[in-house]
Amino acid sequence: ADAIGEWLALVQPGDDVVVLISGGATSLMAAPVEGLSATAMHELFEGLHRAGAPIGVMNAFRKRVLRWGAGRLAMALSPARVTCLIASDVIGDDPAAIASGPCSGDPMTAADLVALAQREQLWGAIPDEVRQLLDRTLAGRASETPKPGLPALDRVVPRIILGNRDALDAVAR
């Protein structure tokens, strides 16, 4: 994650950037957002996993706490033109769901996440530090994740070069 930040400093307005994304990239670039410790991030992941959270819920929370998740990478690349070449491991091949959506906006708000955790009876699996981050976001003292439709995200072209179906076909062969 730190190396990505160093690389971003080299990108100039008007550059063409190619981002290669594959399933599993979340673990390769996992670092917490500002204001959250790595310990809290790991506790969140472990707590949701132990609680049996569905993968969609896990991904919604991962995006929220990862430095480059939920479109934050695309925002940092703006105003460069970005092409994302994606190898998907996700059913449906949604770029926002692959590798925590580093170049895709996040439609979920902090309020949505709180409601989701309560509805799924997972609130107890959310570490206090993550709850505090959500509270700060709700109060406007921490930034929301980038949302679909932002002009910077319009400069991103996602291309699925290998889909989940390709992986399943290869396994079957």
C-alpha cells in the first residue's frame, strides 16, 4: 500500500494509467485508511469472518477501511485517464466488488453499513475503533467513500479481461 502511494506521486495530469486488478488484490495492498489502526482493520476482518458474515458484507466493510478501496485509488490517480484491466474471481464480475473496488465508487454510506451490521447481527463483530470511524463519518468529521458518478471516476474505464466464468471453465477442463 505504501509503494502504491509512492508510485501515485509520479502520475501527472493527462497521463494514461493502466491498473491491473485481480481477485485477492485486497490482501496485497491492505493498509487502513487514515484514522484507523492496522490492528483494528485486522480485528474487523477476523471478527466478521468468525461471525460467519456473508462475503458481500465482508467486502462492504473492507472497502470502508482500506486505504485504496472503494474508488480511493481512482481518486488519487485523478485527473489521469485510467484503464483497469481486471481478472475477476467474483460472481457477476462487478468491478466494484473485485479487490475491494479500488477504481470503482462505493454506493454504500456509513449509515448503510451500520444498518447492515445490525440487520445481519454482526454489530458485536465490529471493533470499537471501526465503530468510531463510522460515527465520525456520520458526523461529517471523516470522509465518506467516493461515490459512483463522481467526475474523477468517469475517467476510469474498467475492462474485464478474465471473468469468473473463465476461471470456472478452466477448473472444469
